[in-house]
Amino acid sequence: MFTEELITKAAQGDVSALVELDRRGLLLGATESCEQYAERLRRLQANIAEMDAELTEHGHFRVEGMKVDAAARIQPHVFDTARATTERLFGFAIDWVPGFFVNPSQSWLFGACAFYFYPDFFALFVVRKSFADREKWLIYSRRELLAHELCHIARIGFGSRIFEENFAYQTSTSGFRRVVGSVSRSPRDSQLLLGSVFLLLAASTLQVVWLPSFWVWPFWLTLLGVLGFFAKRLLGCRRLFNRALGNLSILTAEHALAMLFRCSDHEVEELAGLRTAQQVGEWVANRVDTSVRWRVTATRFVAPSSVSTMPSTGSQGTIPPAGPAVPPAVVGSEIGTVPPPSCP
């Protein structure tokens, strides 16, 4: 998957190595040092090698109680359309996550899911066997399911809770799902909504069958309150997301979404709070000067001349240029080269 030479360079803060890994969906975490990042990659390789050894020896492997068979391993071409989607939107294409077709017994509506673990890094896909020879099944699209989960795997080092689903649902072909899909951030949200619905149904049944005088309206208010809470939170989140995206578009309209994808929740909120182009330039320049993660992002998605001329908010009011402007060397969605900083 990755050579030891490449991982060693990444541990030393070599931007070219980190760019190559970033393109493959291995993003530096929000607070992760280069050494921690390299160790995560080594654990990933070791865990996948352990899985492959068990598949070879026993013909199957268990993860979280689910059994996957070596014969049901998904061929790489099945991920092609999903990889194309994430590369177009976010500038990464994951080619290292193993996947397996399964016939789940726990849910007849199951489409696909990804198992991913952090910091003991490991990831794999399980996909309903119905998708082995078709792109769509019931309401599900194989491309959309896989692209959605690939986003979660790429951002595993951010520990995101607020904007995670906003990014993943950008892979949807439906405008409605892109906006509303992120309303639920966790299983607890789903449980809250379903619980309020079931309480209303139970109260209504009790009123109709046994107690005609039983008051049902408090349960309607509960449901409406839950829906109102979700709607308000969703609108607020979308407003911040769009403001942050618009601010990054000042630097690069083409790659603003890919840059935002590499931000933590706190960084998205900070970006959304900036009000002028100068503030945006100062904020990004400060991150590029102090964070190897942001130096990688700028190398890939911001023209070198833009990075080198951005003002800083540092103690002296300016930062040393990120490097002389050089002719753009476009590789996929990358633009140019920025010299590496020292790794934190």
C-alpha cells in the first residue's frame, strides 16, 4: 500500500510525501503530529496485513461480530465511480480500503456501511450483495453509499461532530439530501426523533382504545419541539458551512470545498466568522505558516503566488513568504509547490 520510505518522509514533514498521501485520502488529523500520522499509517498497514493473513488461512474474517468471506471480496473497479466523485468534489481518491459483499441478517433495508477505527487505524466496507451486479437497489445508489462512507474514512482524524455529515452528503445527486441529509448527526438524534414519534403513537392509541379523555396534545408538542430543534440546528449549521465555503472561494473558487473538507469543526466556525477578504487571507496565511496540515492543503489547492503574498496575523504583522512564486505544476487537482515547514 505505502512504502516505508514514503511513510518515513511523511514523519519528517516532507510536504511532497504528505501531498501524495493526502491525494489517497489519508489526511492529517486536526491535532496530529507528523510522527503520530506516520505511526497511524504503519498500524493501518499492519491491521490490513493481519486481515489478509486470516482470510488466506481461514477463508473468512470477523469485524464487530460480522463475518466476511474471502470469496466475497469486492473488486477494485466497483469503487471507481465513488472514487471519481470524491476526487471531483474533495480532491482525494481512496484505493486502499478493502470491501466485501454480505447478506446482512440484521436489516432487510441495509445497503452498505464502513467500519473504521481510530486511533488504532483500520477500515473496511461491507456492501449488500445485491450491489454486486447492479448500481441501484431500492432507494440506494451504490456510488452514493460508497462515496459517502469514503468521506468519513478520509476525515477520521478530525473527530468531527458538527459538520461531518454536511461533507459526506455533498456526494449525493439529490439537492434535498445534500441539504437535509445532515439533520441527524448521531444515533442519539435518530433515537430522539423515533422516540418522540412512538410516544405520540402510543398516546394516540391509548386515547382511541381506552381513554378518550386522555390528552394527546403534549405529545404533539414534544414531537414538534424535536423537529423544531433539528430544523434550527440544521439551518444554523448550513449557514456557517456556506459562509466558510464562500470565504475560501475568495482564494480559490474551484477548490474551496476541497479546502474546507480538510478543516476541523472549529476551523469551519472560525472561517465562517471572517468578514473581509483581508481577514480570510490573514487567517489562511497564519495557518499555512504554523501548520503542516495547512501547508499541504495550500500546496494542493492554492496557487503559490497567492500563498506567498497573503498577509499574516503573526506578532510582527507579516510572515516570511511561503516561497518564491513558481510556475504552477498541476497534478490532478494540485497547483504548484510550497516549501515544507518544520513539522510540529
